Amino acid sequence: MTKPTTQNTLTAIGLMSGTSVDAIDGAIIKTDGETLTRENIHRSHKWDDTTRRDIFAVMRHPERLEDADFRAGLESRIAARHTELVLEMLSAYGEKIDLIGFHGQTVLHAPRQKYSVQLGCAQSLAEQTNLPVAHQFRQNDLAHGGEGAPLAPIFHRALMQHIGFNPPLAIANIGGITNMTFIGTDGADTLIGCDSGPGNAMMDRLMQTHGGADFDRDGALAASGRINTEYLDAVLAHEWYALPPPKSLDRLEVENMLMPEKLARLPLEDALASLAEVSAITLRDALARLPQPPRELVIWGGGARNTHLVKRIKYHIDCPLRLDVLDGDFIEAEMMAFLGVRVFYGKILTLPTTTGVDAPRGGGRMAYPKGA
């Protein structure tokens, strides 16, 4: 598949596995890289226990990446699991797919050191699916002074235009980490992106370690706990929260900022209640730094299903909160399809106001099957 001179609408599969490392999500959209149509073809595959364990091992011990054999084997397994999902989606869709947008699995994000690692062999994925694969979306931004994240704002703007929402508008994707997009009334001139703080990752980790479940369903256990104000004040005093956008976080960095040694001394329900409060307050504070108040805040991601967390966000913010805009489980996968087409067409991925990059920048790489 060669890059055409005109920018036609393409059909793309997007693949995403987030910081929670719970599953790989896949979604299909049609897009020319500017506008989009959602096909509502979604699939999700849970990680196998061994690969998930090894991904977390690398997150906690990045030096494992220096073991070339271990890294190559893990990247091959990550690509193989993504391939299984793509082949299932191709069978279910039954129509021509033009390319894949492949994020890979982030195991390390160190923007101050201009370093971000997404594991997964794109060439292997291209060979096994016989499709072009767009990948490595963050590296060019990092090379030009940006944080390499968040990647979502340009996609969020297109998605909101697709469903008819008007600025000023804020969007919060609450996954393992919470990232936020602001779309101002001047369009691209006021497109802002940043991570606001933690999302679900530490709450999920506590439940998996001490609560005997993958997550706190509906935030029920957190709702039964008491917020520890001493812990809350200590966490919120971290200097990162005072930084203006754009800014981004790594999962391990977030865990350290959440002072796990202090959390360990709290009853589980109090720890969960306190963590939810951190997520709500840091989102509120990020909204307060925007150049104009949003008309409403749209949230999606796993956090949108945490009833207690949603109540705390509502308590702290001044604008209306929207949960019913669309099913948020596969939005990040759709984003990777959208960005994959933008990579293929050489379009801009990031802006100074979304990542701190020196100028509007494209990026990403393409992997093609042999002979393509």
C-alpha cells in the first residue's frame, strides 16, 4: 500500500492497551484523518497472565529492557496477542481494512528525559495480518521538546464535532491515569491537553492486592471509607500538580506520587476513598487552569463507571458533568485508528498546547508487510 497523493477516507483498525494493562481493545472507524465515522465494531482481549505479569515487571524494573532476549520475546508475544484480536475483527467485519493504528504497550514514559517506550513488534503485526501498521506515535514529539503525551486532543476535537458537541468543552478520560482535553471557542488555537493526575490504576492495584477483586465495583468500598485528610494534603502538595499544562505522567511516577507507604497504613476502604478524592480534586484543579470555563465536562473510561468517583467529581466541579455521550470503553482504540491514518497521510499529531512540542508536529512510523 503506497501513500496516495489525495487523502481519501480509509477504514482502519485501532489497537490500544492502556496503563491498567487489563486488556487490548480494538475498534474500527472510517476516516480521512480529519473527520470520522464510527463503525461500532469493537472487540477486547484480556492479556494472558504471563504476559501481563512480565509487562508489570518491566514497568517496575525498566532495567529489564536491557535484556535483549527478554525484550524481543515480550515484544513478539505482545504483537501475537494483538494479531489474534485483529484477525477476529477482520472476520467479524467482512469488509476491506486499509491499515492498523497500533499503540503498543507503554511500559515507561519519562518525558523529562525525552524517553517513552511502547512495546510490541509492529513489523510482526504487519506480516501476520498482511496490513500496513502505523506505530511509534510519541517519539517525534519527544525529539522536538514535547512530552509525547497526551495524544488524544486532535482526535477528541474530531470526535466531538462528529457527535455535535460545541466548545468550550472539556473531556476527561479516566483510565489508569486521567488525561484531559480542552476545546476552546477558537478551535485549534485553544486546543489544550494534559494529564491531570491519577485515575484508576492505584485503586485497582489495591483491590487486586488486598481486596480480592480486579477493581472496586461502582466504588462501593471507597464509598464506605473515610477520606484521610493528612494523607490527602501530603499527596496534593507534590510540585507536579502546580505545573501548568501541557504535562504528562508515567504510571510508576503516579504510584510514587501517591505515597504507597502511607496508603499501606490505612484501612483499605479509607485508602480507596482517599485515592478517589485525589483523582477528583486534581481533575478539578486542572479545569481551573483552563483559559475559559468549559460549558460541560464529558468523562469516559473506567472511572466513568465508578459511581463514588463520579459523585466526588460532581461535588468538586462547577460545570455540568456528562456521562451519557457515548460508550467510552473503545474510544482510545478508535483514537489509534484515527491517528494511524494521520500518520499515513503525514498529518500533524501534536501541538505546542497539547504536549509542549516546539511547533505543530507529525510523527509515527509505518511498517509494511514484505512485498507491499
